[in-house]
Amino acid sequence: PAAIRAAVLAATGIPSPRLLDLGAGTGRIGRPFVAAGDAYVGIDLSFGMLGEFAGRVAQPPPLAQADGER
């Protein structure tokens, strides 16, 4: 996950981009962004998975239950 964050930052060329994660799930990929203080928003269809995400970080990011295809 930390390597994915590094690749995203390198690809955007922006030191602190705003990020929308469709399919955030339990936050496996999103947690490094949150820990670094990036402007991160997670979207997932499963409210339960988002609850796990929120419980795994000290300061939960904005999380929303939604269908990413809509």
C-alpha cells in the first residue's frame, strides 16, 4: 500500500493531491494516504467494510456508502 501511494504521487506530480477512492473497502490501500494527511475520500458499496476502515485509523477520513458506478 505505501508503494501504491508513492506511485500515485509520482504519477500525478502533485505533492498532496485530492484523492477519491472508489471501492475503498477496509482501507488497505487508503490507510497510507490517510496516515500521511492526504486529502482522501473513500467510497464503497459496503457499509460494513467502511466501518472496518474507520475503525483501523486514528482519524477516519470522509467515507461514504455509494455505488461507484453511479
